[in-house]
Amino acid sequence: MKIICSKSSLFNGVQIVSKAIPSKTTMTILQCILINASEDQIKLTANDTELGIETTVEGTIAEKGIIALDAKFFQDIVRNLPDSDITIETDSNYMTTITCENSKFNIIGKAGDDFSYLPVIEKQNTILMSQFTLKEIIRQTLFCTADNDNNVLMTGELFDVQGDHLTVIALDGHRIAIRNVTMKNSYPSNKVIVPAKTLNELIKILPGDTDKDVDIFFTDKHIVFNFNDTIVVSRLIEGEYFKIDQMLSSDYETKVQINKQSLLNCINRATLLVKEGDKKPVIMNITDNNLEMMINSTIGSMDENITIEKNGKDLMIGFNPKFLIDALRAIDDEIITIYLVNSKAPCYIKDNDGNYNYMVLPVNFTTVA
């Protein structure tokens, strides 16, 4: 094999597929990037058997072939080469020579036949949406997924397609994030649970253009994201997702309208008095036209007032500040509406059009002296 690519094109491709390289594995072939120039395109592929990414790189194929190279070494070499054309050449023993201007590296590759290729997916159930929309709804929900595997369903997000309506849901046992979007076309009903790991890597490489689309394909076991010259294939999480409707309520005793940025800034200031790992709640004392934010920690205390519009009862309630911060950062509206029942019941931050709904459970607290 002999190929010639610009450094920028090759390095961009390597960065994209490297998102599917496992951090730990006993299979050394999974730590490799496959360079496939056996046909008319130069394709780079990485696959950890749960998540696979393939992208096409512009370049010249002087001699067709295929090779698997250690991802870390390959990425580091390409990163540090001059901004010029890079030539990659292999021999029958998989010795690979990488040259760029006056630099020359020789590294041992592996046979492409040993590589774990991406599964062949029948592209039947499909939806289409803009890259920007997909990236945004993932950003606005992903923080609600769980980090551990105590309940595997919580480590993924539900994608629920109903006609031209897509609902994306995430929860971790303490909060729920829901985003609803209207798509360009109508599609058959479908529900799949996508691993948060996949979505986290996807938004790192998805450009997010408003005028370019993503094709999303579903099967019983896989989901495929196809955009630009890149394909992302992931296994789905099997199982029946939680009955979210049973967890939500439209009842409220107190309704608060408040400037989102003012509330976010206030909570951020309150957390300045909380040591890392210290679980101190912020306390909201809601009265007519005023929200008093309080916190009391081993470092000190803070008290701040924010003007609000309130309907209903006065209320004092405590929250994990991180949960509120995450939700507020995901909302683009200038003015938000918060619905509350009592100090023990969940609060809901949602808009009138049903585009988003964030539920956060309160925490026990003692009033600040």
C-alpha cells in the first residue's frame, strides 16, 4: 500500500476515528486504526466492538492496500509532522514507513484481516435532522445520564420517534431531562436506547452545521449516524425504558418566572463556598416577587435576593446546586418558568411549548442561621 495525504486531512480523520479507541482492552487489534485503501477511497476505521467510527480521508492512492496501525503511535506521529503531504507506504511484512518532508518513521503494522470491521447495517428505519439540532438536543440532555452501571438503562438516552416528533429522554435517579423536536418529515414509530458513551463521542466530532443533515438508522441492536464523510455505528442498550409519564406531574402550588442568567449566576456564586466533594444544598426561600438564595457551609454563608414573578404559595426548598446548574446551562431561554409543589416534591423547569422539561428532586436541608 502507498497513499499520499495532506497532514490536515489525515490528522482530522485520525482524530475523528480515535474516539472509538478503547482506553483498556486485552485485544491489541482494537487499539489500532485501520487504513483501508483497497478500493477507490482512503478510509480510516476504529472499532471497540461497542462503538465504531469510519471516515473518508482525501488523498492519492498510489498503490492499493490495507494496514492496521497502533492508534496512539500513529496519532502522535501525524500530530507532530510538518504541515505538508504525508506518504504512508507498507511492505508485505506490514512494515510501515511514514514520511513527511525530511521526517521518516518506520513502525510495525498488523494485518487488516485481523481487524474488527464495522457491522453491516440494513438502512431501513431512518430519520433525518440537521446536525445542529441533533448536537443541541444531545448537549441539552446528556448530563442527566448516570455514570455507573447500577442500572444500565440510566447510562443511555431514549430516542422516541412518533411521526414527525422526536423525544429524547435521560435520567439518573435524581433528575430527568426531556427534549422534544419536530422533524422535517414523518417516520414510523420507533424507540431505542442509545449509550451515553456513544452520544458523548458523537457530539465531539459532529460539526453541528445548520445547513447539513445527519441520517440516523435504527436496527434492533444498532444505531448508525451518517454525516459528511463519517459513519458512527453503536450497539444499543437492550431493555424497556422507564415509564417516564408516570414520573412526571403537571400539578403545582408555586409558579416562578425568573431571569435564567441571574439565577445561574447566583447559584454559581453560592457554590464558591462549597469544597469539592462537599454536599451542601442551596436553599431557595420563595416569597412574593422575591427569591432568596442561601447557603451555609464550613467556609461561610451567602445570602442573595433575586426579583421574580410568583404565583401561588410561599415555599422554602433545597437543591443540589450542580443539578440546577446543569439544567440551567442547557436552556437557551432568557426567562424560565419553575413549577413547585412543596419542599419534598420534584420541581419542573419547562417551557409553554413543550420543547423541554427538566425535573430535579429536592434535598433535605436546614435553614441558614
